Amino acid sequence: MQHLGKAIGKKLLLFLAAMFILSFVVFALARLAPGDPLQSFYGDALEQMTASEQAAARARLGLDQGLVVQYVQWFLHALHGDFGISLKYKMPALQVIAPLLGNTLLLGLIAYILVFVFATLLAVFCALHEEDLLDRLICKICTVAYYIPSFWLGIVLILIFSIQLGWLPSSGAYDVGKANDLFNRIQHLVLPLIVMLSSHLWYYAYMIRNKLLDELRKDYVLLAKSKGLTRRQIVWRHCLRNVAPTIVSIMAISIPHITGGTVIVEAVFSYPGIGNLAVESAKYHDYNLLMLSVLITGALVFLGSFAAQAINEQIDPRMKGNGVIKW
């Protein structure tokens, strides 16, 4: 129990250190980027303000201090749950993001699960039919699909299924007044999920397929064949289990990749999520909103990596020790 507490404590310290570094880097880059945040806060009224009025406005928003001073002030407020106000929406940044976080988590989580369920099944299928016509055909078709730009595919899907056929909505997370309508939400998720799957499925399926094929060439497979086991039985009972730690590791490193994909999808389909909000915040120099969006995304990435390591160590005890933290 004491050892578990130490392991969790080390993980927590590592997580806090990573979040601190991420926050400072994003804070510095956002403020060093060209552009005037006052434009986001005051809009066209900024042009009618005198130099003294603009200076006073900067002082009220805390933009007149040095970079380090601004960061220390932001950090101290953030420790108490105050992430500042959104310069564009003129309300606390946390209140702006809170309603959108659920939309992003829903889209990202469903896409994440579907990608790895279908990637694993597709990899197993290809491994069972190695070098067959069907395997080669799937490899070629999926490779072409993978290199289709996400934004282009999204626009094509909107033109076909939303404008021409009218089967599916082209934007939003749900229709007005139907936030609790499950079927309506599913309709809005169909096209974004198709784009997410097209952009990520084969990339991970191909890696898992190759790992399975490597396993099929090992000595224990020959022994299993000599005992009368079929290729299907060997893949499902032995090979897939042995590559499970690799699959989990791939899932961990895929979190930033899939998270980045949600940003593009949210922009194309005008899906109200924190990815689309982060792009908008960077565009309008809404520092506080951008900081909170990036920190939430970063926290998900770090926590996902830690969880993957813990799961890997449970699947393969050989990964414990040698400086690796035991759970």
C-alpha cells in the first residue's frame, strides 16, 4: 500500500510539472504572437479610443505588466479556479468552455473507441488473409482513404449527404431545443465520425497488422501449428494477446493525434467543442480562453499516457521495474 502511494505521488508530481511547463509555454507564445487582444475585447470601439484610454484599458485587463508578472498573476488565480475572463465573450473562461467540453469529449471518446475497435478487427482480418487478393485490396483502398485531406472529405460529405440528399445535418451538435434527444445527437455525429475514422483507422490498423504478422513468424506459432491449431485460433488466442501491450501503447500515443483530428472536424462541421473554440481563441487573441482550452487538452493527453502505462504493466508484468514505476 505504501509503495502504491509513492507511485501515485510520483505520477502526480510528473503530471503537475508537465502541466506547469505547458501552461508557461502556451502563455508566452500567445502573448508574443502579433496582434492586439484589446481588439477582441472592445471591437470597433477600440479605434475611437485615445492612447490614454487604451493604456488604461490594458491596465484594467492586466496587459500592461511584463510577461513573467502576467504569468505569475494568472497562475496564482488559476490555483483558486479563476482562469480569467474571455476577452471576446466577456465572461469567465470556465463558463464559456464548460458547455462545450461535453460535446468534444463525446465526439473524441466515440471516435477513439471506434478507431481502435475497427483498427484491431481490420488488422486481424488482414493478418488472417496475408498477401491474399482481399488483403492487398484493403491495403490499397485504406491507404488512399488515409491520405484524403480531412477538410476536403468533410466538405464532400456535407455536399452529398446534407445538401444533395438531405439525410444528415451539416453542422452543430444537435438541433435547437433537442440537446437531450439521443437520436438527434447521433445524426449530428455521423459525418464527423466518418471523417475521423477515415483519417485515423488505417494508420493504426496497419501498425497492428504488421505487429501481428511479426508474431506469426515466431517459433511458438510453429509449435502451435504442430499441435493442430488453425491460423485463426493462433491469431485470436496467442498473437493478439501478445501484441496487446503494443496496442495499448499505440492507443496512448494516439491521443494527441486523434485530439488534433477533432479540431479539424469541429471546424469543418461547425461542431461546438473546445477544439473549434481554441482555434477561434487563437484567432482573436483571447488569451485566457486559449490557455484553458490547451490545458484541458494537455491534461487529457497526459492522463491518457499514464493510464496506458498502468494498463500495460498489468498486461505484461515484465514492464515493471528497471526504473519503471510500479502500480
